[in-house]
Amino acid sequence: MVPTNYYLILSAILFGLGIVAFVFKRNIITLFMAIELMLNAVNLAFVAFSQALGKPDGEVFVLFVIVVAAAEAAVGLGIIILTARNRHSLNVERVNLLKL
Amino acid sequence: MLILEHLWIVPLLPLLGSAINGLLGAKWPNKFVTGVALGSTGLSFACALEAVREFFAGGQAPFRKEFFDWIIAGNFRAGFDLQLDQLTVVMVLVVTGVGFLIHIYATGYMAHEGGYYRFFSYLNLFMFFMLILVLAANFALLFVGWEGVGLCSYLLIGFYFLRKSAADAGKKAFIVNRIGDFGFMLGMFLLFRAFHSLDFKTVFDAAATWQPDAMGRFGTLTIACLLLFMGATGKSAQLPLYVWLPDAMEGPTPVSALIHAATMVTAGVYVVARSHVLFTHAPTAMYVVAIVGCATAIFAATIGLVQPDIKKVLAYSTVSQLGYMFLACGVGAYGAGIFHLMTHSFFKALLFLSAGSVIHAMGGEQDMWHMGGLASKIKVTFWCMLFGTIAIAGFAPFAGFFSKDAILFAAYQSENSGKALYGVGLLTAILTSFYMFRLVWLTFFGEKRYDEHHVHVHESPGSMTVPLMILALLSLVGGWFAAPALWGGPNYFADFLAPVIGNAEAATGGATHSLELTLSIVAVLSAGIGLIVAWRMYSGKVTRGTYTGLSKILYNKYYVDELYQAMIVGPLVWLSRNIFWKVVDVGMIDGSVNGIAHGTEAVGDTVRHTQSGNVRSYAVWVIIGAIVILAIVFWPLWRPAFFVASSGGVR
């Protein structure tokens, strides 16, 4: 059986990659994918713990996260499409109207 | 025992009158206001009379009743407790009786003034507080009345508040009184500390068992008495706090008569007489009282010699006569002091009201150098004024003779430099006689020094002259209680007060009544000297002349106001303006408040640049924040693993 540590390390690596991608990439769709990556890294940690502790709680959590991620994808993609239409660009640095 | 059991009615009636007039009177015609004001004080006077009758019917047993608890804190209790004993009887009758007469007078005097309802509302409120003051059975309730009359005094001095001098005089009276009240409060605190109570009976009974402080030794009682006396010097206008009373003449004349002559200013004398047990146990304090009283008497009398304003003369005369009362208390003759308090309230109220009548007749003129020859034109006022003058000068058989005589006699017999006190007192009597007859001559005799085309001299209406006549009668007969003592009989007044304040005069007995008779003759002779000198100087043709040398100093009141201005007021104003305002207020308080605002603005100006509007930079902040929080949360868990080699692993 694969030790729990391995799953957790993998999860941390995936989460780190997600963060790095989110901070350094400019394409909105890439950022979106980075968020998905982080969510799934967390999911991996959840199921790993669930397995290790022999309880179903983590798996229930994962289901919730998937539901939320689906909802977020629907809303997020809608926003992305609108942004692309209005600005003819997917560069996130052009979306800065909130600046003082 | 109907009224006596409900003694609260006596002070409550004027309060009701004040409330009704103050709240509703503005829209009423003067008739209604007059009705309410006179009705409430008249009823109060009637209730007081009935209470006194019941008091006598009950065999003069001191009456005391606790109506309700006011303050209860731990073992401290201050209640709405009223009492009626012989001393209170005198005070209550003087306050309600003279007060009622002055109210009647005021309806005539103030008839054409604006703010008629306001005036009577204040005047009734004053009656309420004054009655609380004299009826109170503990120091705390007395202090309520004490402060209340001070408030009313302020309001009434500043009645013509559009005139700056009147508003200033009101403030001066209030602030000077505050200095005295500070001492009074400290005295009360000290008494409470010593006796764990402020109730008169408890305190005095306990103090009576104490060993008296030796002369010159400052025990608790001496200090407490001196502090109480400090309050009395403020309220009763003694040195060095007398300066407010002459200025208080800015108020309407009935106010001068009621508050600044007959009742409120005597409150200090009342307190000293009421606390006589404490004072008797503190000879040093009594000595101070006697010295201050004596010094004030002659000090004020000399100033009164040259004042041109008719009311100012009477004001300094009041200060001087109050000095007499304190002299009496200081030498232990409390009965004589209260006796003089009573007779003084008759004749000084009379003098002030007569002066008001003169001013009324002259159309507002107060300078005696612009009067003269009024005797034939306003006969009633003249005769009343003359009665008052004879009474205050101390000619037998008028009231002032008996009371002043009793005080001088008591001073003469005092062991502590009594002869000196007597000498100064006698000199003051000469001066008193002089300045009063000077006033009469300048006002009523000699040639007319006013423009008859502009001033239409007329006698005052009946509402003013009738109270004058009643007071004139009282000024004549008011002292006769003590008359039999002259030929060795009983002194009814002193005997009446004896159960409350002891009878210092009785101790010397009849053996010295030949001495007393001699002193009386000396007193009358000295009054005669004053009369003759005044007659020689002011009958016939007189001119104002110029003030030089001593008279200039007297005319300028020894420059005391200027001295206080330079020594106390000036430095205080300077300190307030240059330190408290410009440094503390502007620099420190405004500076710190504005500094905080400026600091916040500067920080915000710097930090707002982090709000870049760039989504990814926000993400970086979120990540940094998450790392910091995780570090804080997990730091205690990780520490053993990093720093404690033996424990190993997560706890």
C-alpha cells in the first residue's frame, strides 16, 4: 500500500504548481485551470486522509468540492466569455478597473 | 399638629409658585403672576405661623422628622429631614415674613418691568431654597439650600442680563461664593470623617463629648470650624470674600433687600450659630470668627462713608452689620448674633426698600449727589427711611439699639482681647451712624440737586409703602424682647433661644447689668456723635467736591477689586490664555487629535498603493496571508520538533 505521506507530498506539489501558475501566468483561462488544479490537489489530500483514517468524511468533502468547482466553472467561464467579448483580450492585466 | 407633621408644606409652596409662574407665567397677564407669587409666599408664611403656634402649643419641644431618604450609601444617610427648634423658628419667621412683605413691595416696584413672571419665579425659588436651608436637619440638606440660594442670587443679580455690568456682577457673586462653598464642602467631609454622619443632632451630640481643642491648637474641630466659616465668609460677605456683595446691587432693589440684606447673606451667621457646639469646642476658630467679623465691620463701614450711590452705601452697611453678627458669634454670644440678624433683617430690608422707593421716585437715579430736598415730596418714604436709619444707628428704643448693644456688651466681656474688639465695634457704631445720617441728609434735606423739568418726584404706590410702614413698625418694636434686660429683667429673646444655643449672657447674670447700662449709654452717645458730625458736614449747601488723600482711597474701596484683579484674576486669565488655551488646548489636545487624523491619512496614502486592481497581486497577498496564519497556528506544534531533539515528532 502506498504510504499516506506520498499522497500528501503529491498534493502539496500540485497545489504549489497551481499557485505558481496563478501568480505568473497572464491568460485568464490558464488562471482558471490553475484554480482547478489547486482544488483537485486539496481533493487528493482529502481522500488520502479519508483512506488513512478509515472514515468517509474526507470523501464527502470531496463531493462537495466537486459540486462547488462545477458551479464555479459555470460562473467563471461566463465571466471569461464576457471579458473576452468586451476587451478582445484574455490578458488578465487589462482587467484592472478596480484600481484607484 | 397638622402643619408641624407636614412641615414640608412650608418650603414646597414657594416652589410650586415658582414652577407655576416659571412654566406658565410667560403668557399670563401680570395680575395672575402676582396672585400666584403672593399667594404661595403668603400661604407659606401662614403655614409657618401655624407651625410655630403648634410648636409653642407642644411645649417648645424640638421637632424633627425624616420625610424620605435622599442618599443612602453604606452607613451614610442623608435624608430630607426637617426640624423646627427655637433657632429655626426665628429664621423661618424672618424668611417667610420679611420675604412676604418684600414680595408685596416687588409687585409695585417691578410692575412696569419686562420679565415680570421670570422675576417672581426666581424670587419664589429663592424662598424655597432659603426655607430648605433653615429647616434642614443635616448638613447635606442644608448645603442644598445653601447652593440653591446662591443660584437664585446669581439669577436675580443678573436679572437685567442685557446690561453687561449686571451679568458680570452675577458671575462675580457666583464665583466668589464658589470659593467659600469649596471650604464649606471640605468642612462637611471632615465632619463626616470625624463623626460618620452629617446629621446635626448626631454630630453635635458627639462633638459635645469631645475635649475642646486648646487655644492655638489645630484639632479636627478647629479645622472643620474654620472651613465652615470659610463658606460663611463667602455667603455672608466677610473679609476677604465680601467683594461680590457691593456689585450685587446691580440687581433690582427688592432683590437687594430680600437676598442681599435680610435673608441669604445671613445664612453664614445661621450656620455658625447652628454649629455653635463645634465652635465652642474650638476657641481658635471662634477667635478667628470674632477678628474677621470685627475687621469686616470697620473695613466696610469706612468704605461706606464716601460712596455716592445710595444702594452702595447700604451694601457696605450690610457687610459691616454682618461683621457685627460674626463678632457676636466669635465671642460666644450666639443669641446676640441671631438677635441682630433678626433686627437687621427688619431695618435693612426697610432701608433697601425705602431706597428703592426713592430711586423709583427719582426715575432711576441712584447718585445721592443728584438728589436732595426730597423729604417734603415723598413723606412716607422719608419717615420710613428715617426709622430705619435711627434703628441701624442704634438709638433707643429702636430695634438696632438692643441688638447692637447686646453684641458690644458681649464683646466687652470676652476674654480674648475683648476690650479691643469692643473699641473697634464702638468706632464702627460711630461710623455707621455717620454714613447713615449722611445718606439721609444728602437724599432728603438741603437744596434740590436735580433737574425738576426732567424728574417728576412722586410717592410710590400703596403696594410699596404699606410694606415699608410695616417694616418701619418692626424696626421700632423688633428689639423690645430684650428691653427688660436693661433694668435687670429677663431678656426674652436670649431666654427663648437658650435651649438651642445656650445663654452666654445669662452666665454673667444681673451683677453686671449696671455695666451693661453704662455701655448702652456710651453706645447711644457714640451714635449721637455720628449724627452730629453728619449734620455739621451735610446740612445746608453741599457740593460733591473732589476726593483726595484718604477719602480717595475709601472712594476706591481700598483698591481691593484692583488688587484682586492684579493678584488673582489677572494671573489666572494670563495662565488660562497663554498656557491652558494656547499650549494645552491648542498644542496638546487639538494637536493630538489632529495628529492622529494626519497620521491616519499619511498611512492610508502610503498603503493604498497596494490596491493595484491587479488580480494576481491580490492573489499574492492572499497567499502571503495564508502562510503567515499557518505559521502562527503551527509554530507551537513545530517548535519541539525543531528545538527539542529528544521529544521527536509532532506532539
